[in-house]
Amino acid sequence: MKKIYILVGLLLLTSSRLLAQQESTITFYKDNLNLINPAFVGVEGTSKLQTLYRKQWTGIKDSPSTQAISFMMPLQNKKFAVGLSIVHDEVFIEKQTFIAVDFSYDVKLTEKLNLFMGIKAGGNNYNVNTEGLETYNLISDPSLEPISRFNPNIGVGFYLEHDKYYVSLSSPKILNTERAKKEEGYATVATDRAHYYLSGGYNIYLSPSLHLKPSVMVRYVNGAPFSTDFLATAVINEKVHFGATYRTDSTIAGMVKFAVGKNFILGYAYEYTVNSNLLGKANGSNEFFLQYIF
């Protein structure tokens, strides 16, 4: 395992060019669309504080983890809305925290159709702690110095809402930014490229107390394959949600979400990679979601 860590670390710090990779995936993406689409902060017209924790591949040491916390509230008769989000990702010796402020404006197209337009402004703080690397040299390698960078960024998003369906299109980070660059002999690592997200869903009312909510999420970044989530959720009395997800990288997930009183919503999802050859001893991913409605 130590040899694997050494190899991964050296690849991160000595590669002059790496392919683009997808940003962190979230099973509860429908509840956290504001993280990728700033327009979403105004959609539900209520003030909310929510947090999410995701631990990926729990059988592997130093595997990826994601922590997110966000707040959103409407302004001026709910035509405007603002939000704040913080997303922290960790994997092995890498840590990065993206902080953003969201603005959303509601345009009423018809009696039942609304278009929300949003802007995201923020920045990403990226750190590589090379002290986490294990090498066979007794003397530290000067090329393995810790790396720390802050990159500002902006994003845009659109959300079309109908009482029976929705369509979301966004790019939360438009600017291409380097996580670390070659300076005075230091090697570069991967460049963050613009990600594009397209999602949509439909409400199927089976009875006053039961309806289905199928949805799909497509992610794309230049240099990486498309990633698509297919989600089907059953909602009972607007209080209990059961869902199942299939992602095109051979991943399946089950999820449950339920209301506790009038203000709290709790959620849990378990995700598993069907192709065991990809991750070896990985035990799957756990995701926890908590929301408070003011």
C-alpha cells in the first residue's frame, strides 16, 4: 500500500499534463443543486440551511471525502434569492475548499412556468501536503514542497420550473484554472476545466399520498467521458422518500429521506460499484444529508 501512495503522490507532483477529471459526485444531487447551479437558491422560495457529508470507498485508506454546507433565502417578494455554499474535498494528500455566493432571479414565463437565472461567484483554495508522502530518501526532496493556491472563479445557471417537471442547465466554474503550476522547478498538476451539468425531472402523481419523481443528471468536462445519473424516487405523503440511482460508471445507490417534525429533513444514501475489479477492497460509499427549513 505504501508503494501505491508513493506512486500516486509522484504522479500528482511530477506530471506536466494530466487528463481532466470529474468533480465530486453527490447522490443527493437534487437537494443540493445549488452547489452546481446558482439559480436553484430561489426555486423553492424558502430559507434553508443544509449540510452533506460523503465518504467514498470506505474500505480504502485516505479515499475521497466531501463535506458541504449551504444556506439560501429569498428576497423581495421571492423574485430575488441569495445563497452561500462551502464545499470541502479531501483525497490522500490533496485538500481543496470552494466557497461561493449565489444570486438568483425569477422570471415568470406563464402561470405555471418559471425561469430562474443565477450567477455564482467565489474561489477555490487548493492545497497539497507533501508531508503525507512516504519516500525511500532520508533527505527530503526539494521538488516535493507543499503547494497552496487560491483560484477565483464564476459560474452561471438556469432552472426552468413547472409544477410537473424541471430542467436545469449550469456551469458552476467557467474559468479554467491550474491547481498548481510549474514555478522554479516545481511540477504542474491537473488543470481544472469548466464542467457542464444538465438535469431534468418529472412528477408522476399516482394518488394524493403517493407520487414518483424520475430524474436524470448528465455531467461533462472536456477530456473526460460523460457521466450520467438515473434516479427514481417514490414520495409518500410528502414526508418519506425512497430512491434508487444508477450511474453510467457501473455504480448503483439506494437512498432514503424523511421529515422529522416540520423543520428537519434527514437523508442517507449508500452507493456501491458493481464492477469490483475497479476498486478491489472498496466497501462502497456512504452519504448523509441534513436540512433545516426556517
